[in-house]
Amino acid sequence: MSVARLAKGARGRVQVRSRQALAHARAKSDRTVNCPPAEGIGLGNMLYFLLWAHAGRRAGLNWRVRSTSGIRRWCEVFPRLEGLLVEPEDVAFLDHRVQDWSQDFHKFPPVALPSFVTERLLPSQPLRARMEGGAASDLTINVRRGDYYSVPEYRARYGFDIPSYVRDAVQEVRAESAITRIRVVTDDPGWCRENLCFLEEVAPVSSWGTPGDALADLAALASSRRLVLANSSFSYWGAFLSNGWHGDNHALVWTPNFHERGIYGGLPYHVDPRWHAVEVRDEGGPHHA
């Protein structure tokens, strides 16, 4: 055997022993730190990481989330999230490290999500200041466009026929009770005005969206009793907040029966089973299965 191969084998054995020693040492630590990507994720995904820490803390576990600049900015809106964080420079060598997105609705005990919403999010004064009262007959519709449709890779994963979905969902809502006003929450008001203009035949549209103001969008979703959601984590959290705020409107939420191709057969594993699932169609194609 050559000297080079012997040296390579020795380095491999050292690396294995080093990993085993580190794992053994970390087994003595009681703190686990969830490490989200430092950038590239929005509020909806951030909140799932923080829900993980909240659920762990409720169970008596020392779980924290490594802070990022994005999470830090949202702590100005939701200051009660602070206690779930640890700054990157304070992550100890012996801390367990994971990256757990925790988006499965059934991952934690049933009390974890509503307690996270009512204890950590809804007390937010900046959020409450943006929430508007509305009639029970109002309907808020969330439409997610953006990179889901501008980036071909994402469109292939997340895209579907939005107009047919909205039309079908609104029809189901009207079958429950009349709609007297519609508010659209979207990142693309121009597209919605052009492609969802049929909504004006249902009820007056009070707003076609305020793009660039994520807090206003979240507050609009949270304050509405009746919602039609997008296949978006931000949209799901808007509904979680609405359910926490109103307490009795779980059956007044409509959501696509689809989130992303290639995972769980496309089914949205994030959603509350008490919400209504509406079948969607592929763009220019048959119903999505």
C-alpha cells in the first residue's frame, strides 16, 4: 500500500474519532440550537423555527433558535420572541446543532401552536395597531405571486391556476353565507386586478393589496374572520393568527389542497385540518392531484 493511501486512511480514522468525540461531548450538553439559514427565508418560515423553540420550552427542553438579521428585525414587531433566541456568537461549542423547519402541523402537541400565537405573537402592539375591524361578511383573499411565478424553477414547484382556485374558493364561501366586501392581500396588485376582476361581480373590492408592507398584510389576514389562503407559509401564519385572535373561525378558512410538488404528494402538511381544502388545477392543465 502506498504511503499516500496509508496517510489518507489515517486522516479518515482521525476524522471519525474526532466526530465521535464531539458527539460524546455534546451529549453532555442540554441545549439544542436550531440554525435557520442566515438569509433567504421570510417571516413565515422564520416563525416555524421559533415555534419549534417555543414547543421545546413548554416541554421543559432547553431549545433555542440561532438569531439572524431577519429574525432580529421582526423581533421589533414581536418582542416576546426574544426569549427563544441565542446570538450566533453565544452558541457554545458543546451545544447540539440542528436545522429543523418544523412545518408539519401535527409535529407538536396541539397546545403548542395556539399558545405560541397567543403568548408570543398576538400581544404585539405594532401588529395590533395595524389590525382593522371588519364585518363578519367580509372576505380577505391572499394571493402569492412573486418568485413563485417569476422564477421558472419555483413556478414548476409551486405554481397553479390561481384564478380558477380563487373562483372555486369564493363560490364555497358564498355557499356558506353572503360576502359584502372583499380585500385582496398580495404582492402583485396589478396582476390581481387583471386576472381576478370577476371578484367585483361578487362584492366591492376595498383593496387590491399594499405590496412591500408585510406587517400590513399580516395584520389584514389576522384581523379577518373569513380567509382564502395562498400556498404560502406567510399565508398559513396569517390564518393561525386569525384563529388565535377570533378563537372560533377555523371553519371560515379556505386553503389550496396543494403546497409544493415533490413533497407529501403536493399536499399542504402545514395546514390546520379544520380549514376547508379547495382542489386546485395546474396552470393550463387538469386538477392537481
